Amino acid sequence: MKRILVVEDEASIALALEDDLRREGYHVELAGDGETAGRRARSEPWDLILLDVMLPRKDGFEVCRDLRQAGIETPILLLTARTHEAEKVMGLELGADDYVTKPYNARELRARIKALLRRRPAETPEVCRFGDAELDFVRCELRRGGKTVELTALEFKLLAAFVRRPGRVLTRQQLLDEVWGSGTFVTERVVDNQVTNLRKKIEPDPAHPRYLINLRGLGYRFDD
């Protein structure tokens, strides 16, 4: 049974979430403030943390940041009433895996939870397969239909960053830091150009991407 920590300070919302998720077959426990959430997230094993942003004592952004800095890799799904794109991006850059904006649709929330729980373990396999493609981490090469596809070193690193985090939204700044290196002075447009190049090499129809999905104002997500 998957264990979910629900962090929500409004009792009515917390209880509704608890009832709904338990009906879905999850083991659910509640925390009502940010400090308690951070403590429990460190001391107990969880499969997912459902984290409200507006919390007493410590807000969800701080909790998310502190957990990632402590090396906690548990998937985090933010619940936020904030609709500004900058705040959504900030949550993702602090390490959240996804977000749902209040008032949320219960069916959408359940679907996003299931998607995060299906995410691959942190250990990267030697070969990652999607569609007719294989990304070989040992040989550092991409194959489609058994034939090698030429990638630049930068394209390989970018594709590897995506396939290691299927279903997770990655901001352009996160990709710049990981692939180009933090402190590198290039514009975010460079990421878009490289994604366009990758699509030509991995997508059945680059004009209608199946794998590298653009989330306007947020970044990109790899769907396998």
C-alpha cells in the first residue's frame, strides 16, 4: 500500500483528501503545518507528499526546499491557490515534481498522483526504452529501430536529463544548470533550440510531440 503524507492546514480539505485517497487504496496520514510536515517527511518513509503551499509556521515552498536540500527524493505534489506562473515555476525549481491549482478537480488530482507514483526509481537503468527508441547510458548513444542516431554531447545530456525524470516538469533554468552547468551564461532560448533538435531525432512527428512536451510558461516534461 502506497503511503501518502497530506499536508494541509484546513481541516475540511484535509479530511476530504484523506477520505478520497483512502478510497483509492492509499495509506494516508495528515500534517497541519510546515514544521510538522518537514519533521515527518524526514523521519518516515513516504511514497508521495501532497503539500499545500499556504501553511502556518513554514510555507510549502520552504518545506519543499528544505527536504530537497536534505536529500529527500520523495515525489512532491504542490497544492496551490496561487495562479501566477512565476510562483509555479519557483515551486518546480525548488524541487516539486508537479502542482495542482486550487480549486482542483478531484479526478485530475488522482491522475497526477498516480502518474507520480508510477515514476521510475531514482536508479537509472543501463538502457531506457521509449517507443522505438533506446537511450543507452553505457555506450552513450541513442538508437531508433535498432539503428544508431547521431547525438551531440549536449543533446545526449539533455535527453538523459529528461528520461531520468519521466513525468516531471523541468524548468529551463533547471535544464541549464544540469546540462550546461550552473553559472553558464546562455539564454533560456538555447534550451528551446536544443529541444527542437532533439524532437527531430526522437519524435515520430516532431510538429506534434509525443515525448518532449512543452508546458507554456513553465518548462518541459518527458512523457514515456
